[in-house]
Amino acid sequence: MNTPLFANCRLRLPCIAFRVTEVKRRPGHVAHSTYGVKADGLRDLLITTDETLIQFSRARRTRQTFFLIRPWDRRLLELP
């Protein structure tokens, strides 16, 4: 895993990528949409956005591959 680096006015952080396996819209407000998201290696989560996301699941696949990207955090290892 690379160390954080600041160069050319950009911050580069080591990240972890999780492949998204399902996105389903939840009923809710008209102003924004809430989606249930499943990703390999993560607990199920909810995302609220003003954007319309492509809905898919393992049973109803999409041609695109989606990832959730999280900056690396040493606390994720749960070390003493």
C-alpha cells in the first residue's frame, strides 16, 4: 500500500476499492433519492443523492462495473 503523497497540488491517498453488487432505489422524498447499496466486503449501506443512479442486482446485471472507493484508514484493521 502506497503512503499518502502531496505532489503537483494534488493529494494522493492509498484507497480500498469495493465492487458494488447491487443498487436499488428506496421510496422517499422527491427532492433526492435514497438507494440501498451492496458491495463485496462491506455491510449494506444507504446512499442519498440528488443524482439518478443505475439500479441493478446480481439477478439483473448491468454492463458497467461500479466501485465504492474508500481512503485507507489504519483503524480499519482494528489493531490494539
